[in-house]
Amino acid sequence: MKILITGVHGFVGSNLVKSLSKDNLIYGLDIISPIKEGVRFTFGWDFLDKENEIPEVDAIIHLAGKAHDTKNEAAADVYFNVNTGLTQKIFDWFLKQPKCKKFVFFSTAKAAADRVDGVLTEDVVPAPVGPYGESKIAAEKYIISKFQDSGFKFQDLKPETGDSPLKPETLAKQVYIFRPCMIHGPGNKGNLNLLYNVVKKGIPYPLGAFENKRTFTSIGNICFAVEGVLTKDVASGIYNMGDDEALSTNELIEEICKSLGKKAHIWRLPKGLMNGVAKVGGWLHLPLNPDRLQKLTEDYVSSNAKIKAALGVKKMPVDARKGLMVTLDSFK
């Protein structure tokens, strides 16, 4: 296949290039365009406005976006200009390409819910909190609306009416919205890397009394799912992305220590005490405050049953702990 990947030079894009370039021809669309092994050429976003400048492709993987700023320093309009605006631009271009049949958009679990009670599934009523999740859900709504306006029911590929505005040869288009939980793998520079460096210094983890569970997503499982929807007849729709097993922060720290050959130092201090410390931290603007305590100790479990059923597998190929170990080993 000929595949166009936006944000091709980012963490997920780089890993997808390694996975897909063996059997496919890859083009990039990005704000930077250095030579990259596995990528035939990287175009700038302005090329979308030019006639026939970008070669005909079979599929588009849209990764480009403004990542979640955990320090909350980015202005809200930056998220909407990038996460929503660029999605609108590339999706409009996709709809105009008669030979381009598949579109994969990387949204986020945070577009569906900032907090999760129980297990997150695709039929949840979205309730994002903050401009990151809000800009992603706005992009999702745009895709679904434009797709349906073009004659499709989003979930089942069939035209809504017999007289679709699209020509017959364009009716085979399929659109996938992925909502991954935190993606990790070689080259990852997010919160997992920060936690790794803290544990590496031997600093004890004082929140061991909070037994939470969180879903993570190994990059190997991302590559598997993307290749699956590109090569199989999978129904258009929204799909959660995550590993099969959810891990607690305590288990995560134990895995980090295992990779470092160190003994885990997990303090199970009383929850009431730590809630009090966090409250004081909020007053004094210290690193541990009520909001950060909530993020460190809350549950966030997402179901990947729908994507597995769509791909015809019972288990994702990369085990959660083994995938985590690959990532941790890369930090060395």
C-alpha cells in the first residue's frame, strides 16, 4: 500500500514507519521534513492546498497533534488549532481522494473521559475535561459528521440513503478513530520516563497504600492494530486501544526496579496522612498536591475487547509487562 502518515517524525510515527515500511510505501506529512529511513518523502502541510503535489495514496494515518501538557502551560486555542484544525484539513483532503480508502485518526482516551469508574468502553458518553481532550473530541465529531454527510453511517460503512453525494467508486471508504491510553515504547519521552528517572535515583514511592489499576498501550500493539485495520475489512468506528492487562502504579514501579536490578522501595503510608500532605502541598504549591495525588492514584481501566473482536484475536500480541520491559530497557 501507499500510506501517508501525518506527524511521521514523532514517537508513534517513527515506530509505525519501522513496522509498516517493510511492505508498504510510506510518505510523511509534518512540520519538519528531514530525511528519514523508510519514508519516501515528507511533505509540508501547505502541500494539501496544491493540486496533485502529493501522490495518490491508499490510506492516511493521522497522528499530528498537540500533546497533553501536564504543566497546563499551553493556551487552549493551541490545542484546537492543531488537534481540531489539522484534523479537519487532512480529513477534508481524504474525502476528495477517490483512491484513498482508509483513514486512521489517533484521538485519545481522554477525549472520552478524564476519570473512569469501572471499565471504559466505546459507548460511553464523552465527557472530556480540559482543552486537550476537548479538542480531540471536537476532531472526532467533525470526522463523524463529515463522513455521515458524505452518505455513510459511521459504524457500518453503508450509505444512509440510496442517493449518496459520493460517486460509486468512493463508497468503500473506511474511517477508524483510535482512543489509546498512554502509549509507550522505544523513543517515548513522557511521564513514564519521568517516573523511571525518579525510581532510578532510589527515591521511595510513598503512595503504596493506593492500589489503583491503569491501562497502558505498548507501541507493538498499536502497530498491530493499525496494520490490522489497513489490511482487513474492519468496520468503521471508534476503537479503544490498550494492552490486555491493567497495571497498578506499585506494579509499574516494581517492573522499573526489576529492569534496573534494584529492590523496589514502596512505602504504604496511611491514605489519610497522604491526603493531608497533598492538601498542604496545594497550599504551598509543592509537587504533591491534591490534583497530582488524584492522577497518581486513580483507576483508569479501558476495554480493548472491541478492537480485538474486529481483528479476530483473543489476545493482543504484546503482553503488557513484556511490552513495558522493552520500553524500560530502551531508557537505559
